[in-house]
Amino acid sequence: MSAKILIVDDEANTLASLSRAFRLAGHEAVVCDNAARALELAQSQPFDLILSDVVMPKRDGLALLEDLKNAEVAAPVVMMSGQAHIEMAVRATRLGALDFLEKPLSTEKLLVTLDNAVKLTRLEVENRDLRTRIGKHTMVWTGETMRRVMAQIERVAASETRVCIYGETGTGKELVARTLHEKSQRAGSPFVTLNCAAVPAELIESELFGHEKGSFTGAAQRHNGKFEQAHRGTLFLDEIGDMPIAMQAKLLRVLEEGEFERIGADKPTKVDVRVVVATHRDLEQLVESGGFRRDLYHRVVVFPLTLPPLRDRCEDLPSLVDHFARQVSAQNGWKPAPFSAAAIESLKEYGWPGNIRELRNVVERLLLLAGSQVEADDVRAALPAAKGGEKTRVSAEGSSDGPLASRVLAFERETVLAELQRHGRHVTQTAKALGLERSHLYKKCQQLGIDLQNLPERE
């Protein structure tokens, strides 16, 4: 893979010869003849390597190295000098230089150094990524429903196509986004996530694009945003439907132009990022109601991919239970307890409003409380609304038997479905008819197991 190198030297001949050598090897070279300009370039665009001379007028290479460190520039730095001595090399190493080369430089040595620097940087990224993933879910499935979804993932992963992942909360949208990344040509580069619903509106621009030191009150240092962190990798924007409308216009510009401006910066920064988005909301309905830009909708929903809720893929439940039981036991140092066939059937009878995320929590609770084997009675006692063996699952037809709480859920589900059908599945009008806020109706639908993407037909 080609790399992008910043070369800093006050000698024009050195800049010309080094840049030519890198370009002949298939890399991109940017040249600069002073430390001040080099710092500006390193802060305005990402580089895979910075190669700097030590002896330069005004501000030397060691001072530049210190400036780069203080500015939190992530690119590795290699120093070079024709007047090298041990003390200079030691100081450069202590300041964070990856290597110290003595002039005159051989092209072969330069290319080996570049290759090592790029490999080291990518290894560090992979290690950080692995550390964040330890103990987390992997894609687990056995049934036909998820087989079709996985076939879609395989088909689109290797491309640069933008994917929009639809699904209820807890269905594993981030796992799918990560799988798309790992099966793509960007797998060796960063996978960065941002939950648009979890970041306050006034901070989301800084989170996405970063900011310069002193650009606003509290900006004590320069901050690289998610787009810059994800350069050459994948940026996953979860709950894109909750992004403020003002930010949607700025996101659209990045998707169209491939560049953005940090808050407080006077020059744009170019990035190469694949954007994958996800939402539990109906983006088409949001477009109609004015809550989501139509032009952005057409940019991000190029390949829609819908994840089924857990209640629609019960054939996967035994495998998921086994996976979570092994995972939780390993994390806590427990001896794995098997689940009886009756326990699995009891789990299948539950509606799982929290989907796979809720299943994992229930499995952990059962392993903590059960004996040598998890039985059906343990399951009925552990499920949130099913203590004492009460059946709580609301069926797809909206009927339920059992105690009052179960019948109330069934009645609510039937009522909401009826209003959605009466208003042509228009969420805003349905919410108004029921006296609810749109957000409250979305939450109520999740609780009742109503998939707004695939509403059942009524006779």
C-alpha cells in the first residue's frame, strides 16, 4: 500500500532527490523547507511518516520534533543529519523519534525505514483495536434468517459502497459495521465509532471534525476528530437519525468533497474514510417530516441492510446462549454451566425487547444464580417481567395469555399497530393520534416488539 510522507529539509537538492525516490517507489511525497511550515502541514493533514533534517535555520529538527509531540501529531518521525553524533541521536530518541539516519541517505535504507514505520503504526492500531474488543461479541448465527444477512455483508464488504444498517436497539448493528470493516480492504486501518445520539448537539462537531487549541472556551489543546482518527479506515456513525440537522449539512460536505475543517482552523483537511451508518429509526419518515436531509439520505443509504430482531431469529438462540455462556464464564473464571433443553425453550418464549444485548445480560444473570445446570425454572425467575413462571411474550398477532401485565402489553401492541395502519404507517401522525412524542413512540415500539421497517399487514 502506498504511503504519504512529509519531507522537511532546508536544502532544495535533498528535497528533490528524496521526493523523487519515494514517488518512484509508488508513494506520495510532500516537501517543506522549514519547521514552522512543517508543523502546519502535519496538523492539517495525516501523514504515514515525517522525515526531517536536524540542522535547519531558525527552528531545527529537534525543536520540530518537540512541537509535533506537543501537538499530538500521530505520524512517526524519522530524523536525519549529516552532522550526526551520539548525543543528538539520544536526544531525538527521547523526544519520540522512531529512527535516526545519517546523511548521505541510501534509497534502499529509506524505503526499509518507511516500510517498518508503516508496519509499526498499523500494528499499534491493531493492538489498540484488539484491546478494545477483548470480551466483546462476535457474529454468531446458524439459521437461514441470518444466513441471508451474512450473504449481503459478504457481497458489500469488499466494496467502497456506503452501507446503512437498520435494526432495533441491541440487534448488533456495530458488530455488523465492524464485520464490514474487517472483510474490506481497509481492515488494517482504524475502525472508529461515534454514537450520534450519545453526544450533545453542541459537541458533536468537535467530536467529528476536531478543534484547534483555543478555538473555544475549554479547548486547552488541539483535538483530532473521528474523521481524522479514521483516515484510510472506517467510521461508523451509530444512530445517524439523531444527528442534529445543522450537522447533517456539514457531514454531507465531507461525504461529497472528502475534506473537512477543524473548529478554529483556516484550512481544510483531506481524509480517505469509508462511512457506515446505522439507525433504529425510519429515515424515510424522518425525511418526510423534515428531521433528516433528503440529500444526505441518498448519500448514506446506498446499500440498506436490515438486521432482524432476536424474536425473528430464535433458531440462533441456542448458539448465542452457548457463546455468551462461554464468554461470561471465561471473563469471570467460572465453570460453564450447561442450559437444559427446557431452559432453551423457555428463553425462546420470551419476546426479547432488548434483543441480543438483553440476552447476554440474562445469560450472565442465570450463570451467576443457577446451580450446576440452568433449568427452565431458573429462566422464568430471571426474565425481567416473567418472575414466578409468568409468560410475557407478546406474539406477532398481538395476543397474549397470562396475568394482567401480559394482557396490557398485548393490548398496547394491538392499539399501536392499529393506529400505524390507520395513518398509513406515518410515525408522526400516529404519535400525534396517541398523544405521544415521536421519540416516545419509537421507544414504545421497541418495548412492544414492533418493527417499524416491516409492519405486519392487517386484514
